[in-house]
Amino acid sequence: SMKIGVLTSGGDSPGMNAAIRAVVRACEYQGVQCLGIYRGFQGLIEADFKELNARSVKNIINRGGTFLKSARCDEFKNSKGRKKAYDNLINENINALVVIGGDGTFKGATAFQKEFNFPIVGIPGTIDNDINGTDYTIGYDTALNTVVEAIDKIRDTANSHNRLFLVEVMGRDAGDIALNAGIGAGAEEILIPEQDMGLERLLESLDKSKKSGKTSSIVVVSEGDQIGKNIFELAENIEKNLKNYEVRVSVLGHIQRGGAPSCYDRVLASRLGVGAVDALLNGETNVMVGIVHNKVKLIPFAEAIKSSNQFDVSLVRVADIISI
Ligand code: F6P
């Protein structure tokens, strides 16, 4: 009989619990056993397992983080670690895996798959939205809402004190969070790694907006952006070059990873969780379940982890126009 193992790996994201819940319940619905694997690939190597049934995942659809816990696991990056993991799977009679995580997770899964030809299906869970072949990753929508809420608060102070705020947001090498939350929060400028703006142009733009009558501003800076990389230096540069600006920096940090998932993320996680179990039962492997134009689709891991550095130029145009 079939037995599916499920794990979450890499940075946690809101909605991972909802995804695990969907996987566990889809297994029960299909008459398949389900085993929870704690702490991602680390727990796979250490055989940190627990049987799960439909009732084990009650009261978690609304909770951020992942109750299975997560880890960034170095041991799984070498074949010795992966062999240990494989032996544990065989010992436990697990014959397929669902891995929930980001590109690091899918890279690990691909290596494992190549060595042992073991059935694995992935689910994209990361706030960064940096996975190819899916319009959205689980946790991204919640993170956007968290960032917008935080910037709304910062706006109060920016406005009261006539200040310029540089707000750093997460996203690793992807500007998706910055661009979309920046538009939603009404940012003056948005610095993203996909499009290097350069200090000169930023200074020019800030100078122009001051002259047009703006008294305060929010600049959203993606953590991966070149001129934003040292955000405190950027703040000093602005104060030095534009004498009439008082600048403050706010690094939002890990508040962006936590909190109750939005309804969108809960529905997405539920659809992808059910889709992952369906895929394994259909004999699929080495693929990620994603969402494209609101339809659940399968994408090969190799495609999913391709770094694309793509971004929506039309969104940048919108951002430029509405911040005039
Ligand atoms: O991938 C999610 C993410 O939060 C990125 O946005 C960020 O660059 C990174 O993880 C931070 O990782 P850690 O929590 O391990 O410091």
C-alpha cells in the first residue's frame, strides 16, 4: 500500500500549515497513509517522523509558520546525507514524498530524485514568489498584506514629521514583494534587483517630487537591490546630496514571514496540497504543483528552479505613473 511522507523545508511561509493539512487529508480521502517529517530534510536524515491522520491537522489552517518545523539543511547537499535519508524512507516503507518549500528545497529534491529515482512532488512555499511556473507561491499574498500594513503605519510618522522613509523588504533576489507592496502602499519609488535604478536617478526623482510639493515620502527597497544593499549608506547619501530631506530607515525583517495566512494563501495551499497527492497517485514525479492563470498545473522541478529574473514591466509603469 502507498505511504506518503510530507515535509516543509527552507524559510517558513504563512500557509504552509494549510498545505500540510490538505496533503494529510487528501491522503486519508484517497486511502493512503501519511507520515509527517519534522524539520525538513534534516528530519528526513534523522528519521524524525510522526504518523498523521485527518485529526492531527485540526486547528492549523489559520496558523502561520509550519507545525512540522523547517530547516535549511546543509547535510542534504551532499550524497552521504541523502543516502541516510533514502535508507530511512525505505525502513519506514515510505514510497513517495511531498516537499513544501522554495528553490533550495526543489534543488535538493532534484538531486535526491536523480540518485534514487524516488517519487517526489513539490509545492511552492515561500514569501518571495521567486519560483518559475507558478503565478504565486504560498505565503506571498500574506507577506504583501503584512508589508502594506506596516508601511501604512510608517506613513503616519513620515507624514507627521515631513520625513523620507526607506523601507527595506524581503524577497531575496526577487523584487515581487517590493513592487507589489510598494504599489499597494503608495510608495514614491520602488527599488528592485531586476532593474537597477542608479543613485543619480533616484536623487533626481526625489528632488523633483520635493519641488512638486510633496512633504513626505516612502521609498520601498528590496533587500536584493544593488543600491539598496547598504540601505543605511543610501540614507546618508540622500541626506548629503539633498539637503532638505530628513531620512529614516526601517528594515521590516522577519515580521514579513509570520502571521495568519490570508484567505488567498489558505485556498492556494489547499488546492496545491490536494493537487500534490493527486499527482503522486497519477504516477507523477520530479514536478512541482503550481497555479497558472488560476488553474492547477504540473511543472518539472528543472523548470521551477530556473532563475528567470523576470518582472512585469507594466507594473513598473503603473508604479511610476501613480507616484507622480
Ligand atoms: O526566502 C525567504 C526569506 O525570508 C528571504 O526573503 C530572505 O532573504 C531569507 O529568507 C532570510 O533567511 P533567514 O530567515 O534564514 O535569515
